[in-house]
Amino acid sequence: MAVRAVLFDLDGTLADTASDLARALNRVRAERGLGPVPPAMTRPHTSKGARGLLGVGMGVAPEHATYESLRDRFLGYYAEDLCVDTKLFDGVPELLGTLRERGLAWGVVTNKPERFTFPLMQRLDPDGGASCIVCGDTTPKAKPFPEPLLHAAREMEIAPRECLYVGDDLRDVQAARAAGMSVVVAAWGYLGDAGDPAGWGADAVIAHPREVLSHLSS
């Protein structure tokens, strides 16, 4: 069945947000007299948000006594400098333009909270080209549950089986499969620590955004 809409994860798929998130983390470390952690250390954990970055940068998990206070400081710093170095990945603007030319809808389904996602998308997509934006707190459950993807399909009035999801994390594949959508892994993204993405069960692992176009019909 031909694809009528392409849905994208945000961090690590549509946009490279790693530097701005790392800056917020390093401001938290600086408050505590710690030196900055290098981007190469934080980048693979970017898609996990505060939980992943505080884990690698501060050695704390959500159950730790100081986690909530560190998370609040981290998110506050991130909100201050939300889009300094963040940009769409190379090839993404051209891909979105091609989708528009072909009359195909596109949207964003992310676990990033609304308070960050909407202002960031206003910077990245000033023309409002996205047909839907579904955030981590839009639905009661976030990815890897299918609810956010199903919400996006309903909002666009397109059947899930006619949607292709593009993401860079194992939970993206899990959510898409549970929602009955086709899914490809963005190998240019952060990929996390879930092993070889070739084993995640996606339809394909692609190396460049333009390769999305080859998965628009089956």
C-alpha cells in the first residue's frame, strides 16, 4: 500500500539537538564544580532526554534522591538555549520539500515534552509545514507504546498502515510496529545503546534522508 504520510522522530532523526542538550548538561555539571563532558560521550544518549543525559553526565537514575532537582536544573537551562546549535540534519529540508511536492503529509512524533517541542518546531519549521506534532505528553503513554503514533494518524485522518515512521531508537521501531506502521531506522541519528539497529525489526536501516523516498510504496 502506498504511503500517504511520513512521520518523524525529532531528536536524532529530523533535527540534531545534541549540542544544545549537552550544553545544558554541562551547565549543571559546572554548578557542581565538574568539568564538561565531551559531546562524543553524550551524543548517543540524546534521544533519551533528561534521563539518559543525567545518567551519563551525572551518574544518577530517576530513583536517585537528587534526580528531580538535577532534572529541573537541566531542563531549565535547556529551555533558555533551546535552539542555538540545533538544526535539521543535512538532507532533511530537501526531503520535506519533496514530500510537499508529491502532496504527501509529514509530521512529528516525539517523546520530547510540548514545552520544548512546539517552540523548537517554530524555529525549525517556521512555515508550519508539519501536518501534526505529537509530543511525549500529548497522550497518556509515550513511545515505545503506539498511542502517540495512532494519535498522529487520527489527527491527519490517515490510516496507520498508510504511514511510514522514521526514527533513530529501538523504541521508535517498537512503537511503529505496535501501531501497524511501516518503519525505517535513521542511521544518521543517535541510535542509543540497544545494539545493531539491523536487528531491531525495522523495514530498513537507511543512511541518508533521501532514502526515505524509496520506501513510500510497497
